[in-house]
Amino acid sequence: MADKLPSEFDVIVIGTGLPESIIAAACSRSGQSVLHVDSRSYYGGNWAGFNFSGLLSWIKEYQEESDVGEEWAAWQELILETEEAIVLRKKDQTVQHVEVICYVRQDSDDPIEKAGAVQKNPVSVMSPGLNDPLDTVDTSCSDTSELPAPHNEPETALEVLEVEVTLEKENQHGYTSCSQSALERDIAEHVPIMEDVANAPKKHWITYSQIVKEGRKFNIDLTSKLLYSRGLLIDLLIKSNVSRYAEFKNVTRILGYQEGNVLQVPCSRADVFNSKKLTMVEKRMLMKFLTFCLDYEQHPDEYKAYEQSTFSEYLKTQKLTPNLRHFVLHSIAMTSETSSNTLDGLRETRNFLQCLGRYGNTPFLFPLYGQGEMPQCFCRMCAVFGGTYCLNHAVQCLVVDKESGKCKAIIDHFGQRISAKYFVVEDSYLSEKTCSNVTYRQISRAVLITDGSILNADSDQHISILTVPPVEPGSAAVRVIELCSSTMTCMKGTYLVHLTCMSLKKTAREDLELVVQKLFTPYAEVELENGEQEKPSLLWALYFNMRDSSGINRDSYNNLPSNMYVCSGPDCFLGNEHAVKQAKTFFQHILPNEEFCPPLPNPEDIVFDGDGVQPEVLVPKPDTAKEVTGQRNPEEHAQE
Amino acid sequence: MMAIRELKVCLLGDTGVGKSSIVCRFVQDHFDHNISPTIGASFMTKTVPCGNELHKFLIWDTAGQERFHSLAPMYYRGSAAAVIVYDITKQDSFNTLKKWVKELKEHGPENIVMAIAGNKCDLSDIREVPMKDAKEYAESIGAVVVETSAKCAINIEELFQGISRQIPPLDHHENGNNGTIRLGNQTPQTIRRCC
Ligand SMILES: Nc1nc2c(ncn2[C@@H]2O[C@H](COP(=O)(O)OP(=O)(O)OP(=O)(O)O)[C@@H](O)[C@H]2O)c(=O)[nH]1
Ligand SMILES: [Mg+2]
């Protein structure tokens, strides 16, 4: 079923991260023929999200040192004397210091871990063998025994055991010290014992095999971001109609961290007035200040004198208690104590306030199933307008015409030469030779699975963002995003917590572990005497560093042809503004006279412009249900 | 007023088996010989009654991403049902059906309703896939199965009725999509799947 790729396109895009995917969609939308490839088996590059087993495969890939280079057809013979090659990288180098720590029981004799086959491909598809796709089709088709009963789904385990895991249970809260034997616990867990007259309901211990078994409930993003409700990405999603491919949740809480406690920060007017933490005086102060921030530019005399000071200094001159200053600085403006000036702070505060209320009482949205859906939505848009998609498709080199200095083709891993007018390449594909003058910053990331929220409340289904100010000199402010199970990113009874900061120390773990320790305790199957434990428990943790390739000047790359554009990977910021801006800039270079992702002239539903049927005139009649009612966007129905 | 339930249905199957034609027939009662391979079409809806509910099918087409085995997982998200199409005149398209089923089991939602459509049954004189094979296979995986012809409007309605019948009745307890937001053009719309 795999056809051969056409040998000519208008635009070739390499990498399926957010900016590349937006460019692909925009070009395709404007009538360009687009080939969009990724050498990985999943969409999104460093913007991807994985289910649990997919994430384990990803981890394994980066923990493996060896370069298991497949045999690629030689490209050298395929270029002419008048041409030269820009060779691309074979193995990705953007992720380092990957560390996994499992805090929950990992019994190897757990029945579930024996169950299934290894899922080789984390996210996507029936990836064909690189050399002969048909081969793969045949072999696995003959295998009908694969059709699983719900209980032995082929997604668990063998791989689970191969991942390098630091086991901390022994030296921290060993199970050995627990009075109940593992066997007894197993029984208690799996078999409801009638005679068990224990007064309190038995706590349900979470085990590693449970996480693995429910692995598909997880959607774990490599990059943790939110969408500002009036940010560029939301605007683009709406304008282009790509929004129909995704659903969102409003972030429900803005949290602050002060003196070792996690507190909810009131930010909307209603929040401020309902807050029990603030005194009447504080409420008035805060409202007055926030109201000023909304149109600070109208009152330059209020801040002119402090333009050169830090925002934190400026806040001290305002009528605000230390409490309030802290919240404004860290949780609302989310700027740094030392490095951002008054104007940055005011602008960020205003941006925050302006985004409030559009979809809910915080300024942020989070996509169901995770941020990793965003690139995929744009890819779908591109495909809908005829773009061609190929994952597992590596590109060996770009071919440059020596005389004109322009790029004219790529040579893929099959040795196929595919020509195009424009080339968009994600930074991580570039070789050391191209990037020898580039210095990259690093992002430190942690992904935690926990058993409780960092701030307990009436509901267990909150989505929260917390900024933890630097915990010691020389460390960075850490952004914490806690996702509940209704975001479709983790299994019931757990939370998925993302930590992000600019890397200052050697590894992500060094950058983030202190904050993790302040917010969580290692999981222990011990019933606490005095009831509720104050901090939620850590079940599983992953640390890694990711290269930040944003903000790199085009001239820093060596010998870029003028028709080649380099997209950055994810940056450290909360929003997606950089990716959208970059995509738009490149698009406008490529097609200066075209609008960027214009709205669809007709809803894309109407394509069958056949003679007989005029879908537009079919008006839904409420009483005859068996009518075509779907000629419009679901959104538009709301307005009828 | 009957309750409307939105049901996302995704289409799967090899290129050229007639996925788009099936949707086009179902939604618009129209067939076009020269239908371009799914450009611009990816999302059609049609509402049909089922018991005391209305089922509003949101039908997603692959947009060609399956051609090089590159369907995005977001394609399956939240699908209530999948229609897996093969061409009864092409044995190959039936063989790959099993791959699509496997793919669905790996990446689709857990309780997805599966319906198999053996399309182009108007061409039964050049049939390669016996009905019996499809029936047996469908039974083994608990899927609905019918032979259809988008061209001659055979069994297309029945296919979707079959899906409707398999959809479990609305569970009022797990109405868990509270607060889910769809971005509209101006007014954000909070989805209510039951009135
Ligand atoms: N005889 C006959 N031809 C059909 C039938 N359904 C579709 N076709 C023809 O089969 C061809 C492919 O149909 P499409 O609906 O485009 O197939 P598809 O599965 O959407 O293909 P892709 O979008 O490329 O994946 C077209 O030429 C249709 O006219 C049918 O029931 N009978
Ligand atoms: Mg089609």
C-alpha cells in the first residue's frame, strides 16, 4: 500500500514540531504541494507527547549510547559535479541526561508484565521496515493471534524492564521495613476479602505494573506549555479553523509558593473578592494595582521613574503588602526577581489580565490529550489540503547547486532524490558542521507521576500552574504544571506534573530535584498514623535536558542556502508565541503575497462541488432528523 | 426534544477502497466517480435518530495521511466508532484490514465500536474476498460487518445504523466532559453532549 513518493514538490518540510507543522499547513493551504517528513516514528519531534510505553521507548532511545545506524543508500553518487551536499544528522542529540526514578513497587513477578509483546512504535503506526514496507505488511498480517482480549493488550512490558531505572525504594522508604509482606499485600489488593472488617477503606496502593497496564491513559508531553487565551496560537487555531481538531480545558488555578506552602493566587476580580487569604485592605490594594496595570500606558507618570529598575523594585514602591508583591511578581507577571525590568513586568501583568475571562477565570488553556496534539492538528490541516505525510522517513542530505547557492533537492534514506523550491528544516536535523558556531541553551525538564495534588481542594480535577521562585542562589525559577486525569494525560487517581526551568547546573535533575523534594515525598506503602499526609507522593519521575534552539540568528548557521529555513525546537517559555511568529515569518518569506492560514472560504466539509448537490442550501430542519445537518462547523451551529 | 449525542467516527482503510465515497453517499446521498483523493474533506456530519436519542455522527476522513503509514494519533482521539473499509475486489485491501484493527487497538480509544465495510459490492463479479471471510473475521474481533456499495447506495445507511446500535446508552455518571472547551470563531462553546 505504500506508493513511491513523487519526485517533485513546492515545499519540503523536515521535522514535525510545531513551527514546521504550522508552516506546512500554511503552505498547503495556499496551494503549494508539500512533502512533510520526519525521521522519527512519531509526530512532533521535541513537541511530542507519548503514552507511557511510548515514553519508555523514547527514554530507551536516548539512554542507548550506540548509534545503530541503519544502512542507507549512498547519496554520494546521486549528486552532480555542480552540486554539493548539506549532510543531515543521523541521530538526534538534543536530549541529554535522561534519568528515570521509580518510587513504586516494581515486582517482576507481576502477572501483567509477562503479558504482552513489545510495542515497538510509541505513537504511530505500522512503521514499515525501512527497506521494504511490503514485507512488514505481510508478516504481521498473517498473525491473527494478535487480536487481543482486553486483558492482554500488546503494550506492556518487556521494554519496561529494560529501561534503566534508578531504584530508590530500598534506600528511602524500603518495602522491607513495611510490616506486611508483599504477598499479603498482593492478596489484599487483588482479592476483595469479605472478612476484612477494617474500619477505614483500604488505601489503594499504586504499583508500577498498574501504571504500565493503564499506560494508554497517559499522554506525556516532552514540552510543557500552555496556551494564552489571547495568545498567537489560539488566534491562529481559530482563524485557520484548525481549532476544530482539538478540545481544550481551562487551567483552573494559579498557585504561588511562599514560605514552603502552596497557595492559590486570586487573580480575577471574583477570586480576589472571594479570597479568604486576603484581608479587606489587601483586596483593595490588589484590585487597585491590577486595574492600573490594565491600562498602565495611560499613566506613564506612575512608572516612568522606575523604567530602569527591576519590576520587583518597582513593586516595592507600590501600595502592596509583601504577600501581594510576591504573587504579582511570580504568579501573575511570572517574571524573574532580578532580571526583568518594570516595563516587562507591567506588560506581562497586563497580558495576563487581558487573557483572563475569555474562557474561564485563568488566562490559560490546555489541550485535551496534551500539547503534543498541537503539531498534529496543523499536520492534519496540511494533509487535508493535499500535503503528503511520511514518518520514519529520514533525509540524508540537502542538495545545493554550487552556482546559484540554492538548495534544489533532498536525498532520502532510500536514495530517492526529491526536488523542491523551498526547504524547511528543524534545527535538530542539522549536523555539527552546519552548527559549529551556534551555542545552545538548555532546558531542564522533569515529568512526575504523583498520587495527589500539590494543593488539595474541593475537587480533585484541577489544572494548576505554579511558579516556584529560585529556591537557592544560583538556581532558576521553576514552572510547575499539574494536570489532572480529566485532561486525558494521566490515569485516574494520579496527576501528571511537568517541571520546566532554564538549565543552570549540569543536569536537569540537579536543577529540579530540590523543588521536587519540597513539593513531594517519595511513595511509600505505609499507612500514616495521623491520617492525611501533607505532601503528595511521587510514583515515578523522569528528568532530562532538552536543547533550546530558539533565538538563534540565521547567520550563526554555516552556509545556509537562501531558500532553506531553520525552525527552532521548543523554547523555555510558557506560551507558544515564538513558534507561531517563526512560522509566520518563514511563510511570508516563502510566499510574500499570500495570507497566512486564512480562514476557509467554505467550511472544509463542503468539497464535493459536484453538479447535483448544493450542500450550502441544505438547511437543517429540526423535526426531520434524518437530514443533512452537517454542512457547517460545529461551532456555527451554536449561533443559529 | 430528543437528546443529541455527538459521536466521532473515523474511517480507516487502504487508499482507493472508497472511504470518502461512503461518507459522501451517507451524508449527501451522492456519488462521484472522479472524487479526488480526499483533498479538502476531512470532517462531515450527519444526524440520525436512534431510539430516543439523536446520533450526530462527526465523520473524520484520513486526509491521505495513511498513505505512507503516518496517521496521527489525534485522528483516533475520542472516537466512538471506526469504520474500516476494504474493497471486495482487492484481496490486499482485506489483508491490510487486520493491520488497521491492530493499529486501532493500539492507538484508538478502549471501547471503540468497530464496523467493517466490504465496499464496491456492486462489482461482485470480480470479487476477490468472499463474504464468509469477512464475517468470520468480524466475528472474531466483535465488529459489525456489511458489504456496501457507495456507488449504488447499498447498505450505507445500514452500516451507520449498525454502529448506532452498538453505541452503549449514555451513562449519566460518566458525563465527564464537563468544562471541555471548543474554540469557536467568536463565542467559545462549551460542549454539552446531552441536553
Ligand atoms: N464500483 C464502485 N466504485 C466505487 C465505490 N466506492 C468508491 N468507488 C470508486 O473508488 C475510487 C476510490 O474511492 P474513494 O472514495 O476516493 O476512496 P478512498 O478510500 O477515500 O481513497 P483515499 O482518499 O485515496 O484514501 C473512486 O474512483 C470511486 O469512484 C463503489 O461502491 N463501487
Ligand atoms: Mg478519501
